Amino acid sequence: MEKEYLIHKKPIKALFLFALPMIIGNLFQQFYTMADSVVVGRFVNENALAAVGASYSLTTVFISVAIGGGMGASVITSRYFGAREYGKMKRSVSTALLSFLVLSIILGIVGALCGKSIMRALNTPAQVLDMASEYLNIYFLGLPFLFMYNVLSAMFNALGRSRIPLYLLIFSSIFNILLDIYMVCSLHMGVAGVAWATLIAQGISAVAAFLLFLKEMSTYPADRQPLFDAAELGSMVRIALPSILQQSTVSIGMMLVQSVVNSFGAEMLAGFSAAMRVESICVVPMAAMGNAISSYTSQNIGAGEMERVPKGYHSGLCLIGGFAMVICAALELFYRPIITMFLGADGTQLAMQTGIGYLKFMGWFFALIGCKMLTDGLLRGAGDMKMFTVANLVNLAIRVIIAVTLAPAFGIQMVWFAVPIGWLANFVISYLEYRTGKWKRTGKAIS
């Protein structure tokens, strides 16, 4: 079948074909979240940029739960798809959608009630606290749409249909950017305008994804299945929880580190926020390769093609190396115009220095996070979650401890020095687990 190319095509070609739509789609997603920062930074003021940046560290935790949960649940779906057990596949999909709908509502309520308190606890500068809280209150209203879209995207990817989320993201990104400009420049809604633009764009994309997914499911013959299965949920949770942790590690670490950055004042926060938006774009191809190898591993194990998995891993490492070289060259050559895009020509010198310092340093280390995400993705696809979880906890601990203990004494640079150290430790632990071969036995047991 054409849809089973992850099982049959040459590994490097299969991974690239699968990852490319995700890379393009996620770049569009990052561009429209980045548009929030660009629009408020250039058309409102530097404090508005700092407010959106301060909010971003908290919102990415919720995004990570949605993405990680979807990825974890999709491992089970990929396994059933590879084995052509379409009835079980449909049951796993409906169970995941219902479960995450309930979770998103609960998290939305908690976020709305506690958002401002969390921002205050993170030492958000007083002059941006109210704007950050206003942004978050609107954001949390759209959390069910965010979860629905990300879970459905993961399910499309599990079926090898990664182009569909790409098309939806292109539409959503362009629509969101146009709404950003209209609401901020024409309606003068400020930070609230970019929040409403994001909510509306995500809502339309989520509904469209749901309708398209129903159509996709109708093409697979199967007996009628219950919409919810507790045992199926249990299997998903065992994989989804570590996956959520892996996705959340960077976000939780960033949120905790944000409290350290916030203590340096609004100007440094604005520069750091701009640089973090750029970093989120640079990580896109690495995350896409991690997601690709996860579905690749799961489908091939389900189809009994275990020997293709190491070949795919080595091919993935080659692709990661190519992406890392392009990213490094771009950041080292164009760091100043990139940061100026956010802050404008009249951005303060301190904000500019902070953003430029971060980008020039980090440009050399994206190969590390690529190797980390690829190895984590393979372990996740095989269901080998124990050391996967340990590795990501070590990553989080290193980043937080170094930032919290050293940054107040030696300067904000300690915040970004901690990042590649955490990535390296994570990769070494995950790679050593991969070398043991335990993932093969785990994968066979699950399938």
C-alpha cells in the first residue's frame, strides 16, 4: 500500500518524505506564534513583547502536554496500522480523542484560575504582569482546540498522512498572521489581539482536522468498535506519560529558568524572549526527525521488520547533521537582522545584546538536541520508556540547577550555557540505552 511507505521504502528516503511535511508545517506553526511577538514588538512596545515572551514559557508547557500526549497515543495507533488491525486502530483513536478532550478542559480551567499567580511566582516584571495575564486568560479558552488539533496531527502522522496537518498549518498560519496584524494595527487591541487571533485560527484548524480525520477513518474497513476502552487508555498512558514528560522537559525547564531571566528586568526579558522564539524555529527539523523515527520504528516493529529500525536511526543521524550545519551557518551570519526583526531598530541596547548573545552561542549546539530527539524518538516508538524518562529528567535537572545557582552570581549567560550541557547528558543516557538493545525486546512484547 502507498500509505505504508515507512515500512517499504529505503529508510533515509522514507524518513525524509515523512519528516518534510512536518518540518514545513511546524515551521509555519512557529512562524505564526512568532508573528505574535513580531507584531506586538514592532507595533505596540517592548513591554508587550516581554509580556508575550513571559507568557510563552507557561503556554509551551500546555502545548507540550498536547504534543507529547498525541505522540504517545499515536505509537499505539501506528502499531495497529502496521499490523493492519484497523478495528483496534479506530478504537485507540477515539479513546485518545475523548481522553484528551476531558484533560484539556480540566487544564484550561486550572490555567485560567492560576495563570496570574504562576506568572507572579516566576518573578514576571511588574510592568508586564497584567498584559501577560490578559494574554493567558484568552489563551486558555482555546485549550480544547489546541489539544484536538495536536492529537489529530499525531494520528495523521501515525498513518503516514503527514501532508494533511501541513496543509492545515499553512492555512492556519497565514490566517493567524493576518488576524494579528488586523487586530493589533487596525483594532488596536494590543496583546489581547494576538491572543484572540491565535485562538480563532487554532479553532478553525481543529474543526477542519476533525472532519478530515473522520473522512480518513472511513477508508479503513473494520467492525464497529466502542468509542472508549479503558484497557486501551492504560496502554496509551504507559507510553504517553513519558512522552509528555519528554516534550515538557524543555518547556518546564524554560519556565523555571524564565523566573531567573525575569529577575534581570524587562529589557533582558525582551531580548531573551526574541531569541527563544528563534530557537523554537531552529528546533523544528530536529523535533520532526524525532517524531518521524518514532512512527517509523513503531510501524516497522508492528510489521515485523525489526532490522529496518537501526538502518533508519543511522539515516536519521545523517539528516540531523545536515540540518544542524544549515542552522549554525544561518545564526552565525544573520544573528543581528534576526533579532532586529523582533525588537525593531529602536530596541534597547541591552535587549539587543541579550538576544544576540544567546543566538551566537546556541548556533553551535543544535546537532546535540537533534541527536537527543532522534534517539528519544526511537525509544518512544519501541515503547522503551524507562531510561527515556530518566534521560529527560536529568536534562531538566541540569538546566534548572545551573541556571538557578549560577546565573544570579555570574550573569544571565549561565542560563544558556546550561542548555547544551542538558542536551548532551540526555543524549548520552538515551544512546547508551539504545545500544543495549532492550528496545527490541520491549517492541516485540508490545506488538
